[in-house]
Amino acid sequence: MILTLFNEILTGDLRPYIGDNRSESYFCNKLALNTTVKSPRRFLKQLGKFLSEHPLLSANQEINLTFDPEGNTIEIGFTEDEIFTPIIGVEYPAFNDTTAYYAHLILREKAEVISKIDNQAQQSHSLKDTRLHLIKVLNEIESLLTTVTKALKKLPNQDIPFYQPTGKESETDRIQMNTHYIFDMVQFTLKELYLMITGSYSEILNGYGRSETELYEDLLQKTSPEMLRLQSQTTFCKMKAKRYTHKDMFKGSEIIATLKDAYELHKKGKLYKPLQETITALENLIFLRGSSNRNNSYHFEDLCSPDFSPHMVKPYIESYKKEVKSLVYGYERMNKLEEISQTLTKLPLEDLDEFKGNYSIPRLLQRWVNFQKALYKDHPSQVFSTTATLLKNNSSLLNPKVKLEKVSLQNQKEIARKYLNFFSGDNIKNTKIMAGEDYLRLLHYVDHLIEHCSVPEKVKSIPQIGVTSEYIRYTFYLIHKELYTTRPVRDYFIDFIHLVFAQFKDISTKTTKTKFSAKPTHYEVDMKNMTK
């Protein structure tokens, strides 16, 4: 066990709240020998005991004793004294003899552990042996970090261990203060050791070990420095967005720069909700300032609210519909949709993975345009219904080769139900696939999916059902194929599957998307048996 001292502090004889370790005077005598002796023999005995217990000394270390005749004192110096000053790596200053002693002890041990690891690496006969040794040390540190984090959670003070004792504290309070400081320093030092090892020996470890963020979140149960930076940058980004909503503060280039910053932050971390609010508000603001609503005033809270975009988008869609339906041929409608799309893409919209927030007006319009384009892209030369008058006045349009009408939402829902119907029955083992209540809830969610091209906001996940996840995935692929063709795959379908069906919790969205069209091995046979 290479981390003996840390184990002793956390679970052994060096625990700061047991025995003599509770007393301040016990450590005062270990840090500075202040005594009167009557014989050289007794002095040497006391000096030897003091040196053996001093936190800065290790076995076989060379020391220098210097006698000061004027002050009648003996000064002790260490050849490596400059390396082990008690401020190295200490976040907060020691506030009494006990914490000062442990600070010296912990930092001395840290240096010795690093030295031992380095010596072992140099003396090892193979990189494999070195790697195994490093992994063993990292695992030991992880175990100790788990132990010390649990111990810190049990202490009454969860804040930083910065204390300025008045001397009036009760013994219980004093011991708790000492323990808090010492355990926090152990945690800090072990974390530094861990990151030092994974950083210095990264090539040998070849990917083994946790990142700093994982270490903080998984073992220290704290917000990582990286996440703290993201939080502060996100807050600053949101503050700027709120300022831009004031008419007098609207500056196009600055707003677009802030929006791009928000996109980059969104890609980095897990702060999806506050960033999505900022992104939605800024996209709405830029779009509206460039439209007929440019003179209206908007509040940040309105611009990012879930009801704002769906309400504001309706007149734009109605206008676009009139423009598209006034044209006859599929290629004409496609060209018009491309024109509309071009006006929307002037905004620097970016595809954002896992964007489950409230969609902005331009995003909703772009989704509508993409949906319409899918109706016409495979039939550019075909004739589409416009008005009865037009058809009467142009007999050549009365008998087109193929007449493709836009599929209504109700028809789309019926198509989806056709594929989902077997979920309401029994599987090949003659057991119920889904509870009736779950099946009805699923249909309700699918209706929303088709109507809004998005995942419902409030979803109660459906527990494990009586068919495998691949049958669920392939069923939704068939719905997607009939409603929208096979390409491009609409990401909100993938998100829907993972959010609604609990049995997808251990499957990544990337895997589902990659295997979306993969047919289960016995699909036809099983479907015949399940739909009898």
C-alpha cells in the first residue's frame, strides 16, 4: 500500500478526532521542541524522539543542527527543506498546531509518493509493469477519495475549511474544525496526486483514468472547475442577451457574436436549459428585428418562453402557404421553398445535438419548410391542386400522370397507428405487450410528434414492454419512412424513442440512429404471429 499515511488519517491511528490527536498541545510539542533538560543524555533522548516524530522528516534523511549561543537555541535544517514548505498545495491556511502538523505531514507524504512512483517507473523492467503499478495507485486514490468525500459529507460544515478560531469554541467544535480542515486537505492532495499521475504518465496509461471533470463529479461530488467556468460564461452570455432585448441596445453584429458564443458553449457542456433559453431568445430577436415586427418591444422572458414561438410563427406559415400553393408544378413549389429557406438561413443557425428546448421562430419555420420540401422533392414534374378555377381553365392540368396531394395530419396519425397497432396486442409468447393505459399514452405522444415535429415537453416514460428495443426502433423507422422517406433521419424521432421508452436508457442515441433502418432477424414471421 503506497498511500499508507492517507489511510492512517482517514481510518487509522492518525484520525484527528481520536485519542491524543484531539489535543492541541500534543502537536505543539511535535512541531517545536521547547524544553529544559538537566543532562546531555536526556537532551539527546528527547531530541531523538522529537526528530523521529517531526512531520517534515523521513527515514535516513540528512539534517543539520546549528547551535545559537546567543539565543541558547538549536536550529534544525533539512537538505530538502525548500521543497516541503507547508503552503504548497494548501488551499486554506492552517489555523492551529494540529492543522499545521497535519499540513506538513500530508505534503511530505505527497512528495514521497511522487518520488516512489518515479523510482518505480525508472526501475521497472517493462512498460506493462509500470502501467499496472500506476493503475493500482490510481485505484487506491479513487477508493480513498470516495472514503474522504463520504466523511466530509457527514461533517456539519459543508463550506470551505477557512477558520479563524477565537479560542472560545467548545472542544467538539474545535475537533470538528480540525477534522474538516485535515480531511479537506487530504481530498485536495489526493485529487492533485491523481491528476498529476494521469497527466505525467498519460502515454503509459493509454487512456486509463478519469478526467478532471469526471473526478470532481463522480468521486468528489463537486462542480468541476471546467463546469464552473461554463456556468460563469453562460451567465454572462445570458446577461448580454437580456441587455440586447432593449430596443436602444440592439446591435446586430454584437448579438450574432453572442449567439455564436452560446452555440460554442452549448457544444461544450451540460448547461442545456439556460443556454437553450439564451439561444432561443437571441434567434427570435434577430429574426423579429429583421421582419415587419422590428419596431415592437420584447422582453427576454417572452422571447424564450415555450408559447412565444409557436404563437408568432403562425402568420408566417400562413403567408408561406399562400405563396407555395399559388404555384402549380412541384419544381415551382420546390423553388419557392428554396427561396424561403434562403431567407431563413441568413440567420447563423447551427445544428445543435440534444437541443430539446423551446424552438425559435426561424427553427420552426425551417422545420416547416423542410417538411414541405419532402413532399415535392421526388415529384418535381408533377401537377398539384391549387384552385378549382385554375383547373377548369386549364384542361391540360385535369389529368396529370400522378397527382400527389399533401397528406393531412389526421392521415399521418392514421399511418402511424397502422404500424403501432400491434403494440396493443400480445407478443409471440402470448403475453400482453403493453398496458392499455401505456398504449393510449403512447398514441397521444405520437400525435404530438407528428403535429409539432418535436418531442412532447412532459413525458412519463413507458416501462419495459413485451417486445425488444429493436422492434420498437424498427417500427418507428417504418413510420418515418412512410411519412417522410428514409433520408434525412429526423433527430426528434430518435429523441422521442429514448425519452418515451425506458428500455432505451442504456442505449446511446447514436447507436439507435445508426441502426434505425436495421430490420430484426425474424421480423416478418414474428409480426404475422403477433398480428393474427
